[in-house]
Amino acid sequence: MKRVVIIGNSAAGISCAEALRKKDKEIKITILSREDYTGYNRCLISYYLAGDIKEDKLVYKPKKFYSENDIELLLNQKAGRIDSKKNQVVLEDKTRIDYDYLVLACGASPKLPEIKGIHKKGVFGFRTISDAKGMLELLPITQTACVLGGGLIGLKAAYGLKKRKIEVKVIVKSSQILSQILDKESAEMCKRRLVENGIEIVSGSQAQEIIGEGDCRAVKLDSGKVIAASIVVVGKGVKPNIELAEDSGIKFEEGVLVDDYMRTNIPNIYAAGDIAQSYDPILEKTAVNALWPNAIEQGLIVAASISGENKKYPGSVGMNSVEFFGLPVISFGITKTPDGFEEIALKDIRQDIYRKIVLKNNVIKGAVFVKKIENIGILLKLARLKVDVSGIKDKLLRPDFNFSFTKDLQYDKEEVYI
Amino acid sequence: MKKLYYNSKKCTACKTCEIVCAIGHSPSKDLYTAVLEENVALPSVRVYVGQEENYPMACRHCQDHPCVQACIAAALKYDPQEGLLFDQEKCVGCWMCVMVCPYGAVRPDFRDSKSVRCDLCVDIKDPRCAKNCPTKAILYVEEKR
Amino acid sequence: MAENKFYGDSATQEMRQVAEDLGIQTVWDRELLQQPHCGFGLLGICCKNCNLGPCRIDPFNPNGPKLGVCGADADVIAARNLLRHITAGSACHNDHGRELTKAFKLAAQGKAPGYQITDESKLKVLAQEYGVKVEGRSPQDIAVDLADRIFAEYGQQEGELVLIQRAPKKTKEMWRKLGIMPRGIDREVVEALARTNMGVDNDYRSLMRHGMRVALSDGWGGSMIATELTDILFRSPRPLDSRVNLGVLKYDQVNILVHGHVPVLSDMIAQAASDPELIKLAKEKGASGITVAGICCTALEVLIRRGVPVAGNFLQQELALVTGVVEMLIVDLQCVMPSLPNIASNFHTKVVSTSPRAHFPGSEYVEFKEEQGYEIAKKLIQTAIENYPNRNQEKVHIPRATENLISGFTTEYIFEMLGGKTLSTYKPLNDGVAMGRIRGVAGVVGCDNPKMQSGETHIKLIKELLKNDVLVVQTGCAATACGKEGLLTPETAFKYAGKGLQEICEAVGCPPILHMGPCVDNSRILTACCEIVGAGGLGVGLDELPVVGIAPEWMSEKAIAIGWYFVASGALVIFGQPFPVYGAKNMTNFVTKEVEELTGGKWAFEIDPLKMAKITIEHMNSKRKALNLKPMMYQ
């Protein structure tokens, strides 16, 4: 009986396990998790922090799921290294687990800046239930929280804390927030909305030191300014958990490199989710697009590869949907127009409406929609399939842009109108 | 499974489908009550008006269903017989489904942060839009593939 | 046939089956094909008044259009539409009044030999109201002057209407204060159309105030004139017996149906049908006689004066033809379905249209002129008789169902009924209300409608009202619906009325439901209300009375106009299905709440007959409380 070992119990690992079990009733499936929870909706922790949902809503897969699907779930187990010669995972407690197929779905971790005091109690990356719970525990004694960095996760934490009536100051080195996913205009709109709702954005500085006796008490900025804060959230992005790959001969760059079938360079080892660096059809090179939807899809691709179905992965795309205080923003691909690219945009600052599309050689390379977010998925599909949109370029920004506008474009789509 | 298809030539954009959809998904299911409800029900079908033809659009219940993969709240499931199953209770309004829907058929309802999508009128097992289209421009027939 | 199959009385159901077997499409079939009725239309939020549009307000989608191209919001659109509905309805009644005035004048001048002035005392009363000198003058002279005064009132530009002066002082003061006292009859209609043009009146409240003024010009103008002159010309009704429902048609007689609204035609047909010459001719053709029966309101005109039987109400007009025994259908105007000539083409039935205002392709057009009224009527009947042998005996089917009914209760007759000839007074009625035997008076009126229950709503409603000691007055097709159920008989008091109401009926000797005539005679309800106020003890304005008007199955714009003249006069009016307004929140609030602060009247919409009754009873109770009346005697 073949055995699949999946390291990581989140989107990629679970979707892989579930799909595998659907295809193969016999195969033995083991999931290893460092955490103490069955699968949960990782992306909902900001909603949980904000108090928008209760903890029960975080449950993605209850215990029952694992038993029903005959999946062995080993919680609180950290893989120490991979012995790819012997096809074994070595746990930190030296236990060895044999595998026929290994799936690296161990995700990513927050990037922590190397500053003094970064490991003090009260400093959080914002990625796990424990992070959210840790913050919630500190709420009663917290007046002010500091978010280091203007990235998506940090701002989501800022939003959640603000909704809990905590003073929030976001420390950003550059002048733009959300610089990884938004262009200047849309970022400005978000920033304005955050500021209007009482979140302070401190630009042009970065944290130099976390001050406090064991517990975090304040943040000292490079400007010399000291901000009292008992919660600090580090929102400077994440890095793939590639430590396992490092000594085991698995090739990696930023993340573990995979081919169109999510295979690493070692034949029976696969990677999926936030750890994987896969082809990005928009960037036309490999990239780590650490996102829930990508992770799910990649897990399915891995399952297809292991079961011999060999489904080709169309590639991952960077895409995000966020909403701050009633201002929804969706973006994907390239949002800051590089040289040699074309952009079309429509802006109504007064109403907070913004639509921008970036193209290259009449192929959509990215888009940002603010407030009026409907129908952006049509553009995403056109971008992923690299469809030449020259025939409808003048219509792309129309407020009533909809699927029927693509009727003369040839690409993989369903027949809707007869 | 049966799916909705639209004859764009026959559609006069009368929006009867939108109205019967909204009423059918309102708590009262009665026109006069529904329009006065606090949060009026939103139609999950929407008619886009074109130059010569008109284009209704509702969830395709497509076999690819990228929305299911994108949903961060596990509110969506796909069943080959029943199509997309949406657990509105679980929806948190993250709009990831809006982001990935290649048909633009899922729409956000910002009032209570829930997405709005066609459920093929499971309650009566007969989509109201097709049943009530005065020009029979909306067809409910076996999936074409 | 589908969902609406089981609605309607037994004769209706029977004939619907016959129609289906013959492959004839009727109003019920067409209603099903029309479902769902356009939601925008039902909500009153589509506007096609100008070519910027047509525009629609999206009632559900927050991103959908909330303003028309011109900028009109849902309230303005709904208000303009509604004002046009009121205006069209009032125009019908006002024009009806004009027709009567014309016939009246021709009769007075001796130019229309078939018509006479039959109620001279009523003529004198009316002439005096209009300031026409009465003493020492012949009825004819008085009538000519009166007719001219009335014609002048149609074109009057300033001042106030004459008959509206009948209203209590408090009510008139209210109208003056609101600026809704009608100034002339035609001018309010014309002004309404001007106001609803693109870019004229853009305030829904102002539009609705004018709507009330138009409606008042109908109820206290055109309609009341029609009622009064009809009484003078064709006699004032007094209660009489007759029969109702399709079973009044006869296998062995020449059957002639009159359908429409203006008695100038129908009364003449009824009169001529008893001409011995014609009866002789009918016998020669093998018939045993001539039956004239009526459909819709013109039926009720000849019913209340001549006891002519009623073949059916609005929804039965097609079914009457499906019996295959109708030699001729003679129509004038209003509520006459365009489908009739086509249905008649399945049979030997001739359809004759008579009004220059109302043409029906497929019918024979014989213009009816008062000057030759009798001859024309005779000629038509003769043609009908000659058509008798053409009847296809294989296609005849008359349902058995008929019922007795009593009708013909007028404002004036109620005096007599209550007080006897010598002691004419409304006092016993007022006392009955004040002492708690009668809870109040409900007018259950209007049309029947396949969207509702094809007449059944009335029956369920009225039984509930009677049980709760509500005295019911009726007009129009609603009355016919109840007649078909056998409710318009004195026995109804024992079967359905509450104890208090029963006692009154017994003491006075009247049925608990008073049939007052066709829908134009809703004006009688207004004058009766004035008499109630006049008799004292129940307040000083119409708005204080425990009175409710209900049109459970309304369909015509005329019903909207009637409803509004009651609301403007201070009554609660209940419609089954709402008129098109629900898509406009402020307008809905205005008609159902705000207007009460202005006139004391307001609208309620409720489809369920039992809930309608509940609203009625609660409203009467609150009015009773405000008047400090005794609690209901038997509760």
C-alpha cells in the first residue's frame, strides 16, 4: 500500500488529501501539522480578530473530515528534515515516517525584521489562530497597537484591532501602503479610508527596537520617536518555509521550485501552497503567489499528479480581494505599469471608484478595481489565458463591462448565450 | 444537470427575471412585501443591455467553479448533480468569488457582506427566471458540453 | 385551465368549462398567459410619459437606476402615473354625466321623444341647488335651464361645484384649506394631464393633492350629476325583486344583452322590448318572448329601475356569449372587453356597438342617437329577433344557476325606509350606530378580477362584516357577485348578520346589504353619508363617520378615482391588490398614512378578505371611540 505524507495541514495539504482520497480509496494518507488545530480557515483569522465571526466559523475541516476520509492527522508534529534517499521524513523527535510520495505543503512564515526585542511577548506575526488569540488576550491591557509594515496582512490586523477599539498606528517606511498588490492611486484610496476610520499611518519611518521587560511595551522608531504599544504586529510579508528543502537536495529559490505538475526536482516529492514557486502566466516566470485559492488549486494538481492523472497547472497568479471599512478593492497581476506596458484607467475620486487595467501587447497583465468590483473575474480569466483583447480594449473600462463583451473572443469558456 | 441558457436575441431586457428572482429570494416571497422589506432582496440574475441583444447572467454552476477553490470561508461546494451549493451562513463577504468568477456572475451584497448567487431556485426546483420569462429567452435545459 | 379555474360562482365555473371545450379563450386564460404581470408596472415605477424614456426605477438592485432620465424619482413617477389613472377614471364618470345631461336636455326640449322627465320633485330639488328658478315653470323649462347650468359647470374655470355643497361644512372647509375644492369638471381633468407631462409638477404631494381634486370633481361632480339626472329621467329607484346570473337567459326566448354603462341606451332597449309588435315578431320566429338582460353596470341601471334581470358581472361578459343563446349583444362603453366580437364569432351572436366614443372592430356599429332612441332600439331588437332562427342548437348551454335579489336602495329611499313616509329621517340609523347595534357602514364596491378570486373575495368579506354588525352598502359588479351568492335578500340578515344588525334589519324591514345601483351611483353613498352627518350624533364631518369603502377586486381606473373621492372625503378605502405605488416608498407612505392628516381618509391594501374585514372593523372601532359612542351592544 502506497503512502502519501503531506507536511502541512492547511489549504494545499488538505485539498490534496481530499482530492487524493476521492481518486484512490486504498492509498494511505498522513498529514503532519505543527499546529494544534484541525484544518481551519486561515484567512478568516482577521475576521475573528475583528469580532466579525466567532471561533466556530474558523473550522475548515473538523476531526470528522479526517476520520471519514481515512486521513491520518498528526498534530503538533514538526518535521525536522527529509531523508529523500530513504524516502523518510524525520520528525524533530527523531521519529521517522516512510513515504512513497511526499508533499511539501508547509506554508510560509511571517518575515520578522532583525531588530532588538522582536521576540518579546506581544509581538505577533499574523498568520495563525494562536496569533489572533494571543492578541485577543492582550486586548484588555492594550490601548495602542503598532503594525510594522503596510502590507496586506498587517493592515488586516490593523483593521481587526481598530474594530476592537484599539488605537492603531501603522509604521510604513515607504510612502505607499499595500505596495505589493496595489498601484499608487488605489493604495491612496485605501489609505484615505483607513485614516478616515481612525487608523494612523506613520510614514517614512521604521521600527528600530521593541522596548519592554519581557513583554512588549513600546516601539522605538528610527526617527527616535517612541510609541507606547503593548501589541506589535509584524506585517512585512511572508517567506516560504523552505528550511526542510535546504538540506535535502530539493531545489528552491524564494520558494520550492515546481514544474507544471507541481513536482520538485526530486521525482516523488511535490510542493504546493505558500511554499511553492510555480509558473505565473502573467509574469511569465516562476513566482511565489502565496494565496489561499492558489494553494487549493495546487493541492488538487498534486493529487492529480500522484494519482497519475497528470493535469497541467495553468499557473498561479497574484490576486487579492480586501475590504477596509466598506471600501472593497480587488487586484491581480501587475498593477504598477512598468515601461513597455500600457495602462487604461478610470477614476472617480469623489465616489472612490477606480478601475485600472495594465496590458502588454494587448494581453491583460493586471487590474485594480476599487468599490465597483463586479466582473473583474472576467479580466482575470482573460489574463491567465493570455487572450488578445485588442478587439474589446475600448470597452474594458465601461461601467457595464460584462461577460457578453467577450463573445467574439476565442478562449476556453462556456456557451452561455444561444 | 440542468442549467440556464439565454437566448440573447429574444431577451427584451424587461427584467422580469430580476424581479421574480429577487421576490423569490425575499423572506416574504411577495412583491408588495418584498419591496418594502428592510434589506430588499437582490436578484442573482442580472440583465446586461446590449446594442441589439440583451444578456441575462446568473451563476453558471460551471464545472470549473474557481469560486469554490477561492472561497476562504468554505462556504461553497460543487455537486455534479446539484451544481454550486452556497452556504450563505458561512460567507464572510471576502469577495474572492467575485475576483475569480470568469462570467461575472457572482455579485457582492455589501449590505450584509454576503455574495449573491443563483441557486437555481432549489426551493421550488424550477428557476423562476426561466419559468417567468415572458419571451422564453431563458431556457432551463440539460447542460451542453 | 390552471390555477384560477376554481374561482367564481358555479355558473361561471360551468361556463368556463364549456368555453374550454369549445376552444374559446376567456379572460382567465389570458390572465394566466400574462403572468407574471410586469413587476415594474405593478409597483408603479415605470414611466413612458416622454421620449427620454421609457424609464424604470430598479426596486431591488442598489446599483440599478433610481431616477428616470429626466431625474424623476420613484415617487414622482408613481405619483404622475397614479394621477393619470385617477384622471382617466374620473373622465369616464364625468363623461358619463355629460351624456346624461345631453339626453336630459334633449328630452326636456322634446327632441328625444322616447325620454320623459319622470321624477319632477327630484328635478325641482336639483334645479334649486343649481339656482334655477322653479316656481311657476314647467318641468321642461326648468330642465332646459338646469341642463345648461350643468353644461356650464363642465366648462367652469373658477369657483366651486354645485353638488359638492351638499357636503358637511367641516368637510368643505377642509377641501378649501387644502386647495383641493374642484373648480370645474373638465378643467381638473385637463389640468391633471398637463401636470403629469414631463417637467411640470414634480412634487408627489402636489400631484396627489390634484389627484384628489380630480376625484372630487368626479364623485361630487360628474358621477353625482349622472345619478341625479338618471333618476329624474328614468325614475328614482325603489327596492324591487329580480334575478341574477347567467341562468336568467332563456332557451326559448330571444335573448338580448345590454352591456356598458350609460342607461340612455339600456333603458330604451328595455322599454322597447315590451313593444307588442316586437313580441309578436318574436313569436312568429318561434320564440316564446324576448328577454333583455344586462351585463356590468348598465345592467344595474335597468335592474334598479325596471327589475331587468342581471345576466352577469364584468368577468361573465364573455361567458354570457358562450351560452350560445344570445341573439344580440348591445354595448356602449366602459368595461366592455375588446375580446367580445371575436368570441361572438363562434356563435350566431351579433355584437352591436353604439357609442361614437367606443368602437369595437368586428362589431356592427349603429350609432345611438337620443333623438331616435326608441326607433333605434326597436330596430336593433328586430334584428335580434330575426337572428333567433340562426341559433345553433348544438352550441347552446345555459347554466341553471340564478338567485333572487333585492336592489334599488337610494339615499332618498333610506329616509322612507327608516322613518316611514311621513317621518323621513336617518335618525334610526344614527341611533343604531350610536347605541352599538351597528358598528358602522361599509361600502363594498368595485369590479371582479381573475387575479383575485373572481368575485369570491366579496362574499368572504361581506359575511365577515355582517357577522360583526357592519351594515353593507353595495354598487357595481361587487354587488352582482354577492347577488349571485344569494346574499342580496332579507334572509341574509338571519343567516349572517350579527345580533345588533339583525335587530335593526328586523325593525326597519331591510336587508343587511343595500344594493344602491351601478358604480356611478357610488355618489349615492356620499350623499347618504351627508345625510348621516346631518341627522346628528355622529360628528360634524364626513371623516368622523365609522365608514369604510372597500373594492376588494378592483380592476378599472374608475375604481381608483372612486376610491380617491372617498379618501379625499375622509373615508378609509381598502383595495385588494394595491394600485401601482409600492415601488415608491414616500408615495406609499403618503397614500397609506400621510393623507390621513390632510383629509382624515386614507388607503389600505389587503388581499385577504378576512384581513380586510379586520382592518374595516378596527377602523370603525377607532372612529367610534373618537365619537365616544357606546360600546357594541352584543360583543
